[in-house]
Amino acid sequence: MTDYSRHLLEAFERRSARIGVVGLGYVGLPLVRALHAAGFAVVGFDIDAQKIEKLKRGEGYLKHLGPALFRDLAASNRFSPTDRPADLAGCDAVVLCVPTPLGGHREPDLSFVRDSTRLVADVLRPGMLVSLESTSYPGTTRELCLPILERAASRFGGEVGRDYFVVFSPEREDPGRKDVQTHQIPRLVGGITPHCTRVGVSMYSAAIEHVIAVDSAEVAEAAKLLENIYRAVNIALVNELKTILTPMGIDIWKVIQAASTKPFGFQPFFPGPGLGGHCIPIDPYYLAWKARELGHTTRFIELAGEVNHGMPSYVVSQVAAALNTDAKPLKGSRVLVLGIAYKPDIDDVRETPAAEIIDLLMEAGAEVSYHDPHVAVFPPMRKHSIVLASQPLTEELARASDAVVIVTDHAAIDFGIVARHAKVIVDTRNAMAKCGPVAGRVVKA
Ligand SMILES: NC(=O)c1ccc[n+]([C@@H]2O[C@H](COP(=O)([O-])OP(=O)(O)OC[C@H]3O[C@@H](n4cnc5c(N)ncnc54)[C@H](O)[C@@H]3O)[C@@H](O)[C@H]2O)c1
């Protein structure tokens, strides 16, 4: 053990370390909460000055985290929000939680990781730990972040694993989930060297209940991708089965319920209107891109992507078929979409399949309205510009709609109104099964 690592281990143990969190979004903020609750002084850095102002005023900008967190952080003398990179200079550890989106050709866009690593490089000093949490392909930490940090470390003749420490520790946040918080989600840590891993484990163990050291940064990077690819592939499997079983008159939801009685060897996944969010629709393509570089094709990833990307148009075809039964065309029909967030009980619309469903319905000439208790106005999106605001869900609206399409089953939506008053319900989430008697016609899609 070097003097620097000994010093850091002690500082983490005594909670005297100062920790910088870079990128204060869906991943960074819950991490700030966990580190702050553990007793650390936390510097929260983001390039978005509006977020920093809100944090200083104690105003929330991520609803699912609740107002108390923002109030408590603003009142704390152990939390310093900032948009000045120089404020990271006094930190013993810096954790990067910046976006890793896809470019126009589904290639990894690592510009945020590169930029934020450069900021850390500017303040790198002996005895510092740098942890990358952003999801990316195996090799990102070593091939992209490390060279930037190595160049900076040459200022003080620093060597990784001896004078400063670099790890990858994938975030497994599931925004909106109420039963577990960040500190209860088991955490993987893989370092550039074994010493780096040890230092990283020591920091995370101070704030997170269960920390698992893995062999290398690459194992940690690949494990995160395996988790998300596993979900993408299994969701695609049940989505495909849905399109096969439905015309046979078999309810996929009942099939999954039946198969789930097996106590081993089966984990239930559920069909839906298509993938959304920052992880499942994006992360698998990071590995696909890296594999292509090595001359390999990732057939499972491509096939799952193809099936899942086809779901919005499948849903719209089911709406058209349902209206057709009533001798109505999509053109001119009033269609009410329930829920536009990509999953229940959050306000996140990133990559939401609702956008494509609404676009397709509008292209076909339907008059579309939506209700989402968490999203008042349809926000501008990269590929969609939908000018709509959430309508109150009333008996009149349900009755006046030719079809109601359930895209997201938020707990705050009164599905009873839909059960009693809607004529045709196209249900992508099996939400009506929990509603008791339904007056109208339900089509599962
Ligand atoms: N959202 C999730 O559920 C989730 C779960 C697990 C992992 N991840 C991964 O975590 C990473 C972050 O995702 P997120 O959902 O928190 O993104 P986000 O968009 O909610 O937050 C990222 C934040 O980083 C800031 N930022 C961008 N560039 C910066 C820079 N150079 N310096 C400082 N701040 C910068 C942005 O302003 C933003 O506030 C991604 O790699 C994502 O794939 C996300």
C-alpha cells in the first residue's frame, strides 16, 4: 500500500474525505444523497447553471426524488453545488455521472465523458480517486479516461495505482423505484490496477451497503452492459411472443403469470409499447459498436433492437384494427393517449415510445390528446416536436374519445374513469386487468 492509498482509505473510513460528483442528473443526484447521508462533504458540479441555481435555492428539478432532498441539501454546510470546475480542486475523489448518448448513426457519443475527464485532469493531484459511473463499452476507462489523466499526472510524476487511482463503478439506478435507494443497490467496482480497486471499494463501502470488487474496470463496464442487454433481449422476446400469441387468442400476460409459477430457471419480463429511458434503448449499441470495431456482429442486440423498435407501430396497428371493428378510420378519430413518460410514476420522457406512437397516430390523421399526471407539456425531443399539453382525465374526455391507448400505467392515473366510460381501450400494460369490470372493449397490444 502506498502513502497516498493509506491516506485515502483513512479519509473514507473517517468520512473526512471531500467528494466531487460531476453531472447532477438521474444518477449523480441520488449518489450525492448517498454520499452526503454517509457523512461526506460533497461538491456537486454541473455545467448546467440552472440546475446549480435550483440546488442553491433548494428547488427540486427531479420530481421522483421528492422535495425534502433538495431542501436538506440546500440547508447543509456539507453540500456545495457549483458550475465552476476549479471548485473540484480540493476533492479527494471525483465521480463522473455524465450522459453517454448515441450519435446520429447509433455510435457512442463519449464527448461528455471526455470533457468531464479533462476537467478532472485540470485539478488532478497526488492522492486523488477518479471514478467513472457513466455506462459505456468495455475499455472506456482505460482507453479514453486514463490517457487524459496520465498526461495530467505527468505534471507531478504520478503513476496510476500508486499516486492516483482510477476505477469504473457502474450505476444501477432505477429512477422512481421506491423499494430500494442508491445505498441499498449492490455496487461493482473495478479498477485500472488492484490498488485502484481497493481504494474505490473503500470509498463506496462508506456510503453503500454492499460493494463487490471485480477484476478490472473492463469487467465492471461489461457487467453493466450485460445487465442491460439481458433486459433488452428478454423484453424483445416477450414482445415478439405477444405479437404471435395475440392472433391465436392467447393472452401473453396470463402466459407469463403461468410460467412465473416455476420456482427456478424463469424470470418474468413484460411486453410493452417499446423501450424508453436512457439505458435499455441505448446501452446495448455501445457494445455493438465496440464489437464491430473488432469485426464481430452482435446478433442478439440487433434482433432485440429490431423487435423492440417495432413496438410503437405495432401498437398503432392495433389501434387502427380496433377502430376498424367499429367502422372508423384512424383519420379523424379522437385518440387519447394515457401516460407519456417512458415508465410508471416518473416524469422522464427520454426516448419514450409515446412520442413515436403519437407521431404515427397524427401522421395517420387521428386527433390525438394525452393525459399524464407527471408531464404537463410534451417537451421538445431530438426526433419529435409534438405540441400538446396534458388534458385532465374526465368522464367527458374518456367518453368523447374513439379510442384510449394506455402507454404508461402511472399509479396516479384514475383507470376507473377509463373502465367505466371509454368505448375502446388499447392496453399495452395490462392496466385494465387490475380495474374490475370494464364497460368498453379492451384490446391488449
Ligand atoms: N437514468 C438512469 O436511470 C441511469 C441508470 C444507470 C446508469 N445511467 C447512466 O448514467 C449516466 C448519466 O445518466 P443520467 O440519467 O444521470 O443523465 P442526466 O442527463 O440525467 O444527467 C447528466 C448530467 O450531466 C451534466 N453534464 C454533462 N456534461 C457535463 C460536464 N462536462 N461536466 C459536468 N456535468 C455535465 C448534465 O448537465 C446533466 O445534468 C449515463 O451514462 C447513463 O447511461 C443512467
